[in-house]
Amino acid sequence: MFDFHARLGPGPDAAAALLAAMDGTGIEWAAVSAGGLLDLDRLSAQVAHGGRSEVAADNERTLALCGGTGGRLLPFFLADPCRDVDAYRASAPRYRGLEISPAVHGFRLDDPAVSALVEIAAAARHPVYLVCLAQPGTQAGDLVALARRFPEVTFVYGHCGHTGLDASGLAEIAPCPNIVAETSGCYTAVAGLALRRLGAERVVFGTEYPLQHPRVEVVKLAAVPMNPADRELVMSANARRLLGEEATWTGRGSETGADTRS
């Protein structure tokens, strides 16, 4: 299994704790971003009502922690559009994807700085992960508008929407082929709806560790009806494809979490 969305929390043992949780659940690989930027009270308030935090992600720490995992953890750059465009441009080749977070950094998807980040992601062949919100400028329709401007970039629609029950969001993204849905945090009914509306090729498994234990998400998707071929796509193959690993993936034999594409 390949977890497309986990985080490295604070503390020196963050990578070891994540790997232990993965080992206990049968997950081999994970794409990871910096975590623990906001406490849950602040984060939940900004999700519900909007707002901006000036907190900065320690992307260098993410990169360093991934580098010691034999290729099991693949680092994403978590960017604040207000200040990280130049930093992402300079370091993009060392990462495997881009994450932007309207909930944490309080921006609109039509901000020119967001487009600047996505242009860098396009050049680096990075997928772009984000979670939409209910505020104007951050909704599923705003993501569709952004994705249509950058058809060469794959956007990952985190949590299948912002409420766990965002069926209307799935309907909005369905006609846009370069948007893929990620399943952490949503209901089984919504995960099944994502499969029906988007097709198995456009759904990826994720956990949102450490906010959610990986076992919960594995059990959840085990309860969603899928044939074996579709389950392989959702649980692993789609993630490998999005990260350019179909031909070159060597799993635990990789030396670092850095880019191994040819």
C-alpha cells in the first residue's frame, strides 16, 4: 500500500513513529508533508471561518527525515504562497510534490502567487495536493478553474472535499480529468461515490497521519466495494504513477527519499 498523504509531526522521532504505524498496518510507502503547524483549536477555527497563520513549514526538516528512510517516505514541499515561491523554485528538484493549504495560510486559489507555485510544480512534474474549504476562493469550483488553467498538472483533492460528506464537490471536479481525489477523512459512502464518479484511476488512498491512525483508513477502504484491479489502483498503483515511479520504483532498496525518476 502507498499512503499518498501523511505528515511528519514535531519531535526527533517523527519519521520513526510514522514508519512504525505504517509497518503495523501494512503500508510500504508514504508521501509526506510537514505537520503540526497549528494546534487543533486554531486549525479547526480557520477551516470553519477562514483566517491566516504566518507559521512556516520546515521543509528542510521534512526532506532530511525522508532521506533516512530508504525511500519509504517521499517528501512534499508545503508552501505558503505569500512567501515561499522563491524557496520552492530553488529546491523543487529535491522534492516529490507540492502541498498548499488554504486552511493554514489563508489564501485564495486565484491568487497570482498560487499560479506561480503551480508553474514551478508543472516544470518539476509535481502533483499539487490541497484541501478545499467553504470560503470563497477556496471551493471545489475554484480548484476546477485553477486545474483548467494548468491541464498538465495533476491536482489532488484532499479528503474528497472539506466536510467528509462533500458529494457536490466530487460532482464539480468530475469533468476535470487532471483532478484526483484522496480519501483520508471522508465517509465510506463518499469514497465509493468518488470511485463511481471519477473512476478508480482518479482516486488515491491517504491517511492524514498523525491526525488519523493509518489502520482506520485501511479498514475504511476495505469496506468500500472494489474489484481487485481497482483496489490495486487506489491503494498503490495510482500513487506510483502520479509520482513517476511506475518504471523506476525500487521500494526499500532506494537510498533516499529524493527524486529517482529517469
